[in-house]
Amino acid sequence: MTVQSLYHTFQRYRTLQTDRVSSLPIVILMPHSACNCRCVMCDIWKDNKNLKQLTENDISGLLETLKKFGTRQVVMSGGEALLNPNFFRFCEMLKKTDVKISLLSTGLLLKNHALQIVDNIDDIILSLDGDELLHDRIRNVPGAFRKLREGVDSVRKLQPDLKITARTVIHRLNFRNWAAIIDTANNIGLNQISFLPADVSSHAFNREVLWTEPRQHEILIQEKELPELKAILELIVAAYKTEFDEKFIAETPDKLRKIYDYYAAFYGLNDFPYKRCNAPWVSAVIESDGTVKPCFFHEAIGNMREQPLDRILNSEEAIHFRKTLDMETNSTCRKCVCSINLTPKTKL
């Protein structure tokens, strides 16, 4: 281990022990507020008319903090990050701080930007909702799957070894298609696929008003469907042993079974699955208007257009939030569908 890596490891320990950020391994940026899909489980696209986007000045203002806190990975999220006309300029600026850049994308614009992607992006994470018919139906975009597949092919031709993975939200409309999703990811040449349940209870994904119970139940797997969900899960565990062993499926069988536990918890059949998470200590989310959050799901703690990021992260409010956050009892954390847990020695 080099002197520099020892220093960053020590700074990560300090952050976890003191609740004051000395190291920030991951930063999630949302370069553009709009999305080019109209997914049934997400409301981001409903606000497309109120366009917000990060600027070169915003990115320039971040660079000093990223260097100061030894940031190792910047995740470009959204909306669809590629909709920002300055996206690749942002990448050029960020690369000067020696970070890895991950792109979360719908995949619709990969083909158009393949050459710039292979020059600037270290890995791609695509949203995949089903086989071709179901993916297009859930995305509410005709030809969405075809564009995603053509985008993967275009990138592969230019850089065959670029890591391209998929993330699938499992919910009422696609859980019966689970095996086909795994096969589809394999057939289009992805390196890996991961799964998570649908968030129906937070303000994330542009929900200014929390979903009503009827709206939640459009996406929630119904109580009467839970035995079928459990049976499908066990069939997948049995049928895809090689894919688990080779990490093509990112989760272990036991972790995948927690998707059943998550949905069962809505009906009081068990507790929500316990998650080890230290996202507010190791990462920050910066939205397209400069809003800073400790993670996707918790309330904002500042805006980088009003204060530098390092000052926001170590404000009295932010430190108090981390000191008093009890993930076992906090309602947002208990129902969270996506968690990060980085030890000080975790390599990104």
C-alpha cells in the first residue's frame, strides 16, 4: 500500500469516527434533470419541462473539493446525464482530478455518443426492465430496447473490454419476467446484472408529493402474489447457479431473496431487510440545480451554488445529521432499496 493510499484510508477512518467528512470516495452528479424515458416506476420525466442542468462553473467549483477529499469515483446519474450538451466537457474537467467516471444511463443515446463514451467513461450501468417487449412497455418508449442494444454493440466495437452492466428494478410488472431479464442481459453482451426492489415510499425520483396507496400498489407486488415471487426466486437460484458463481448476477442468492422480504414487509409479514449503509459518510449526491444531499433519499443539506461542497458537508446541520442518524429506526433508511457500505479499505 502506497503512502497516498494509506493517507486516504486513514481519512476514511477519521470520517466514520468523527462524523466530519475528511474523505469522500464517491460523488454522484446529476448533470441534467430531464429523462428520455417515461418509466412507470419513476416520476423524473414528469418534470421534463422544468429543465435544470449543471454548468461548467458548477463542475469547476467542485474540483478543489474532490481533490481535497480524495474522491475516487464520480457517478453520472439523472435523469439522463447524456442530455446535458456539456457532458463530455464535464468528464474532461473531472478526469484532471484522477477520478473514475461511471455513467448511469437509459442507453438510448449510447450509439450517438459511442466514440466520446469510450474516451471518457470507465464503466456504464444501464437500466434494463425486461425482454424487448416488456422493456419498451415499462419505459413507455417504442424502440427503447433496440436503441439500448445498438448502443452496447457500438461501444463494444470501439472498446470490447469496457465494463457494461445493467441494473433492474423488480416490481409487479416484471417479476414474472425475471429469468428472461437475466437471459436478455447475457444475450446482449453485458458483463453483469444486479437487482433491487422498487422504491415507492420516498420523495426520490422527483416525487414532490409522496405516492398515494393506490399509486404504490400499481408497482408493489401484491400480497397474494408473494408466494409466486418466492417460487420464482427459488427457481432462479436453482437455474442460474453458474451466473451466481461467476458474479454475472451481482447479488448472492441470499441477498436476492431480500427482495421478497422487502415486499413482504409492506404487508407486515416480516421486518424490512436490515442494510449496512454508510452512504452519508462516504458519498454525496449533487442534483442538477446544485442541491446537495447525503444520499438519494434523505433531505437536502445545502446547495453548492450558495456554498462550497466541503463547507456544506461539514456544516453543523450535516454533522448533526450523521451523528444522530440511526438506520435501524429511521423510516427512510428502513425502507431504502439501495445502500452503500464502504469500509475504509474498500477499493473502488
